[in-house]
Amino acid sequence: MSVAKTIEKLLRGESDTNVRFEELCNLLQAKGFRMRSQGSHHIFTRPGVRERLNLQREGAHAKPYQVRQVRKTLAAYKLL
């Protein structure tokens, strides 16, 4: 799925349980976040963003509370 479609899905906020983990990772990397993995944790950082986003898989999908956290962080820094 394209980054634009992932952003659209994120902004709608209707399907936090239905966002694929890979889509969320690709979105963050497209927005300038760097990823490092530590076991099952995928940690995303970006210069100028205080929050460190820590994502984990739940099957093929991202955890819903982490999807909400990503939405909140991207909106706070006007990255959407």
C-alpha cells in the first residue's frame, strides 16, 4: 500500500486494528524516521521529534494503541 493511502487510513482513524505493521514502518521511514530493531521491538527516531516510537507486531498488524500513538505524534509535529 502506498504511503498516501496509509496516511489516509491513519487520518480516518476508523481501522486502528487493521493497519498492517509493514505499512506503518514504511510510513514512518518515508517521513524521515530511522528504524532500529531490538528483538521484537522496532524503535523509530527522527531529529526534531522528542518521542521515540516503539512498535511491535501483533501478527501481520501493528498494535492498535501504537497506531494511535503514531497518529498523535505525526499530527503534533505536522508530519501528516
